[in-house]
Amino acid sequence: MINRPLILASSSPRRQYLMREIGFLFTVRVPDIDESFSASIPAVDVPAYLAEKKARVFEADLQDEVVVASDTVVILNNEILNKPTDRNDAINLLRKLSGKTHTVVTAVCLLSKTKSICFSDQTHVTFRSLSQKDIEFYIDHFKPLDKAGAYGAQDCLPENFNPCSKEEINFLNSIGRHNLIEQTITQPATGTRITIIDKMVGSYFTVMGLPIHLVYQKLYSFR
């Protein structure tokens, strides 16, 4: 395990939770950046661009620390679907995603005083066809306004569905955290679940915002 101080450059409670659960100690520092990007950057490369931009906010002050910065985008037909601005925008985003397969890309940048590496992971997510009632129920009960594409995979999986890839399952078993999958799945206060996701190909935790098996591996070998 890395024995250098870690800075997690993220205000996301999900990323903070996942980092803690796989055994890392860190300090949270939230980067203040303009998250705009050139239209010439391919959509799949935007997360890596923004993750590095977030990490480099702290570059000048680094001594022995390693910064961990991440960014996630939802891509449908080469269009990036951002976090919704309000309830109506969330409704429109979920209408776009209804019945279609989209790609979630999460990138991570590790940065020290002398070195940086960036890596990305992609997962393909298929939504079932959603009615207006489904969409409004989900938004009103799960409050996804802070999530890219206006949804969180942990909120809306089919019952008894294992969302993880073989690599993730093997990783969780190797660190004795096989129960982390179940712990991340949202338990609705209403007692009523809603299924939005029909199929997922790739990493579940990438969709949550942090490909933990890759982060663990890269931090372990970071020098």
C-alpha cells in the first residue's frame, strides 16, 4: 500500500466513501476550477482532461503528497450529458437515456511533485424504456441532481442483479470487501425500488465515479 500522504481532490461523497472503504487514508481538498473544455476534445477524452486539470490545482504546493483527482461523464451519441441544472433538466436527460445504451467514462489522475499518470475506464449502460411516471418517481425520491446524466447506478439496479465486472469481484475478494457491492446499493426510504438499468457491461464502480480496482492498482505501484 502507498505510504505517502494522499489528497483526494473531490467533493463527491461517493468517491470519498469508496476510497475509505478500500483502505486509503486521505485529506479532502476541493479544486476550484473552470470545468469548461474545448469542443475539439473527443467526448471520451474529456474526463481525463478535467481530472488532470483538477489535480494540477495543487501541484505547486506538493511535497511528498499524491493527489487523486477524478471526473466522470455520461455520453450518448457522442454528446456529453452533464449534471442537471434543475428538476426539468433531469427529466429531459432521463428521457434522452430511456431505452438506449450510453457510455460512462471515468478518468483518474494521480499527481505528485515529480510524476503524473492518468487513466480512464468505460462502462456501457442500457436503460429500460421509462415512462414519465417512472422518471418523476426516480427524480423525486432519489434526488439525482448532483449526478452526471441525472442518475446514480446504485439507486436503480434490478433486484438481485450483480453489477460488477469479474475484475471488480476478484479485486473486492482479494481485499476482503466482497460485501462492498451490497453496501453501496441505495435503500430507498419509501421501501420501493425502481429499476432503470437493464444491462451494464463493464465496471459498476466506474459508473459510481471511481474505478476502485484500477485506482488501488495504480496507487499501489505509484512511486
